Amino acid sequence: MSVIILGIESSCDDTSAAVVKDCVLLSNVIASQRVHEAYGGVVPELASRAHQQNIVPVVSEAIRQAGIKKEEIDAIAFTRGPGLPGSLHVGTSFAKGLALALDIPLVDVNHLHGHVLAHFIKEDENTEVPTFPYLCLLISGGNSQIVKVNAPNDMEIMGQTIDDAAGEAFDKCAKVMGLPYPGGPVIDKLAAEGDATRFKFAKPHIQGYDYSFSGLKTSFLYTLRDEMKLNPNFIEENKADLAASLQKTIIDVLMNKFTKAIKDTGIKTIAIGGGVSANSGVRAAVEQYCSRRRIKAFIPKRTFTTDNAAMIAVAGHFRYLDKQFCDIAAPPFSRVTI
Ligand code: KG4
């Protein structure tokens, strides 16, 4: 029998609801919050207020677009963490209320599992999905991890950042260049016009599969500071080359550990996920590495790289099948690993 899951995502600054039927996507509605742009970053209190305004219309629209009646939903999957506490509370409370009203199970989803399992969102019955085990490079605004996925509900972290995430490196460096938030997509666009060999920034020397981006960020900052002393227009005159060189350094750091993990495990199916996996350079580097070595690479559609409820619904689908239900009293958690 088919399973219909309503997914709800509210961990940061996107309010999203999606409906999947046996992982086939019936709807995926996302309301992005523009209110933060003026502040150069997400303001938690404004985010939770915007979620409160958006959640009812977003969920109603997702159910309407899916062409189902709410009584047909088998379970509600919601992001329980990690994320901003106030934002998570909105989605969690709404999911609980609706599950109680419909008298259906509630399934809590780790947001990071959502990114890792986004490759199981089927646009139609024929969408190809990864086989297990696969290695996923999870790169978002708050996390950079190499995850070994043994089964939908069985994941191991092989490595992770010991300080900043890759997305933070993009965003913070963009901020010091005076670029708008979030900086990742802006750097990506600028990098296409620049010379990636022009500037050299520090790369970390960390054991194992762990990442570090704070040294790179500091070295970027020092380069700008020193050059600005000589030429106050340095950033404006060199922004494309700065963006291209920064992006290349971040990609080199990411690929160094990811390819080490691929070689060491011998796993032939890999995937990328999270907001930074939208980056053109990251996508090209992964595709190129894999095509030369007959490794099957799953690169998500850009819509499924940033926060969306479709991935939460799909991750919820697998938890529902394993009967991993959530107690109605379960609180959201702001910090959690895989
Ligand atoms: O996964 P996500 O939407 O949110 C978290 O769960 O953290 O990721 C957001 C991050 C931001 O740091 C943003 O700058 C980055 O993803 N990002 C990009 C690109 N698009 C989004 N970074 C580099 N290139 C992009 N094209």
C-alpha cells in the first residue's frame, strides 16, 4: 500500500512543506524570508516570527498542490533539529497539532539526514536513486561532513569540521568583501569571471577526514587587510579574482578529504548535499573526479540543495517504514550530529 507523508521544514529561514507518495514528489512549497537581507545574516527572532506567519499558508498550499485531502496523509514528518530553537519550535508545534488533529503518527527528522537522503526524492517513478552503501559529502551553512550511508536510517560520520562549515567560509569571506548575504551564491557567480590562480590562501593540515575552514577565513581576511592598506579600492578592483581563488581553495579542501574517504573505503557510489552543493565549482569537481574513475555520482537538483521539506518528507518516509515514531512531548533540539 502507498504511503503519503507530509514533510515540514522550519530549521532556519525557509518555511517549507512538501507531500511525497512513496517518495514521489507531489508538492514542495518553500517560502523564503527576505527580511534578513538587510542584516547580513539570519536574525533568529525575525525568523521564528516569519515562520509563524508562513506555516499555515505553506502547508495548505502543499496539500492543495499535491491534489490530496489531508485525511489521506499517513504521517507527518518534521525537522526536529539541528537549527534555530525558535524556528524549530514553530514547525515542531505545528506538526504536533496537525498530527493530533488527524490522529496520525508523527515522525521526527534530523535535518542533516534530510540533506543526505535528498537523492531519494523522486520526480517520477523512474528517478534513479543511490545504492547502499554510499558516501555523502554534506556541505551546508552549518555543517561539513563526510557521511557513510549504510541504509536510510543507518549513517556514520567519517569526518566533520572542527570549526567553521564550508558555507560559513563562503558567507563570512563574502561579508568582509561587502557582498550581500548569503555570500555563497554571489561568490559562485563572481568566480565564473575570475582567475582562480591569482591569490593563494591557507589550507588546513588536519589528520583523518576532518575539515577546518577557520584558518582559510583568517588568511583571506589578512590578505584583504594588507592589500587595502596599499590600495583602498583593492576589493572592488579584484573581486572576481578574489572570489575565484577563494572558491577554488574551498573546493580543494573539500575534495582532498572526500576523495581520501572514497579511496580508503572503496565505495563506488557517492553523493553531495546541502546548500554548498549548489556551487558550480563543487559540482564540476565532483563530476570530473567521478567520471574518470567510474564512480557513480549523485548531484542534487539545485532546488533540493538548500533547505526544503521534500527531503524531510523522504527521510520521514524511511523512518515511518521502520516505525521510528516520535513522542508528542518530544522537544526540538538545536544541536545534533548525524
Ligand atoms: O543547506 P543550507 O540551505 O542551510 C543549512 O542547513 O545550513 O545551506 C546554506 C549555505 C549558505 O552558507 C550559502 O551561502 C550556501 O549554502 N550556498 C552556496 C551556494 N548556494 C548556497 N555556497 C556556494 N555556492 C553556491 N552556489
